[in-house]
Amino acid sequence: MKSLEIEALPRLDPRDEGPLGWMSEGICAQTDVDLFTVEGRKKHSVKAAKAVCARCLVTDECLQYALDNDLEGVFGGTTTEERKRMKKVQRSA
């Protein structure tokens, strides 16, 4: 039997994907999205979502995106409530 050689697909350069190209580098892109949503909290814990974020290389970009767009759920290793507090502190500074 002849063995098949499988080549690894080239990694996409996030810079080629526009201003949100960093998203394809996020570990969450390979994880159940429910883990990070407000609705998903019924099934998953925030702690589990934050554990995924802790291993991610694009948490800074993700956090800034969530802050800029008032997103709900876990983004950049923070919850909606944590980001609201961060914004409040920034406004008062």
C-alpha cells in the first residue's frame, strides 16, 4: 500500500486578512463559541473561558476590540462586567 504525503497547510498571515486578521490566530477560533458567550454561561463557567484566553497570543487585540465595540461575553480574558469597570476607571482618570 502506498502511503500518502500530506502537506501542512500554510499559516495565514494575519496582516493579509485586514484589520481583524488577528482573530484567526485566537484559540477561541478553534473552541466552542458558547464558552465565551453570555448565553453559554448556563453550560460553561467563566473560569473555563478565561483559561482558554490565558493560553492565547492575541488577548491584547481581543480585549481592545471588545472595549472598542462594547461586546458582551468573555473577550481578551475579561468579562463584560470587568470591561465596564475598566472603562469607568479610564473615564475617571
